[in-house]
Amino acid sequence: MKYILLAGIHGVGKSTLLDQIKKVYPIEAYTISSLIKKADQQIDTSNKQTKEIAENQNLWKKELKKIDSLSPKIILDGHFTLLNNTGEIVPLPFETFENVDIVGIVLKKEIPEVIQSRLFNRDNHAWELERIQEFQEVEENTVRSYSLNAKIPLFVYDNTNQFDDLINFIDER
């Protein structure tokens, strides 16, 4: 099975983008958090701080192996950075993605004010703009570094005018 990672921080619009992709391109998709939940790990989706970062990364990979799919590729919606239980931004170690046949990465970016509004509306939590900017920068730097080190093609999606190019990127993987 081949995988395309759809990365970006909380509230950036990954799920919305994924819904748009699935309307025009037949592909299976899973959120990494849903795979962790399926492994019986309790996740409070409104609290963005993660207690068991390393353990959770092993859980989703175990669940991924259980997926019986006829699809040649699957999109995984997830993150390259998380907030730990004290609120620090923590890049995931590159080993997190070992033994997963990643053929492409899509990084979803958004204007920090838009993310701030989404997070408040969805989770009723007011994030500081500077924190969102920092989180998005660390996510982007980690994604770019991983893509470069692992020699995996990267598509940065930050404008709806790129949608056709994004579909082509997915199709070519």
C-alpha cells in the first residue's frame, strides 16, 4: 500500500481539503487520530495537547497494517508536529514514518487568522496568533526537512487556485 500524507497544524483545513479531494478523485483516506482511537487510545479532540506522543505513533501504524483495501494508495491526514502535555511544540522524530510507504506529502497551510477563527469556533479555545504562526512554521520546517531527507515529493497547498495541480500531484504518486 502506498500513502500520501496530508499534513498541517490543527485547524488548517485538512479535513475540508480532503472532502474536496474525495469529491473529484476516488481515494480512501484516514485520519491518524482516528487510527489511534481505533486502537483504543482515548483522545480528546478538543484538547490539542498530546500525552503519549511516542506510544500513539506506534498505535496508528499498527492499525494501518490492519486496513484491507483494494485502493492502490491512501491519504493519511496527520501532523509532523504536536503539542506535548505541557503545550510545547514537538516535531515528531522522522522514525515515526519508517516502514510506511510514503510516496508524497501535501502540506496544507493557511492564514493564521483563519486558523485562529476555526479553532475558536470548533473547540471554543482562543489561540494566540503568534502561537499559531510558530506552530505552522515548525510544522512546515519539519515537513520540508523530512521530505528532503527521505526524498519524498512535497506539494505545499496554500491557495485554492492550486486544486487542479494538487489532484495531479496525488494522481502521479
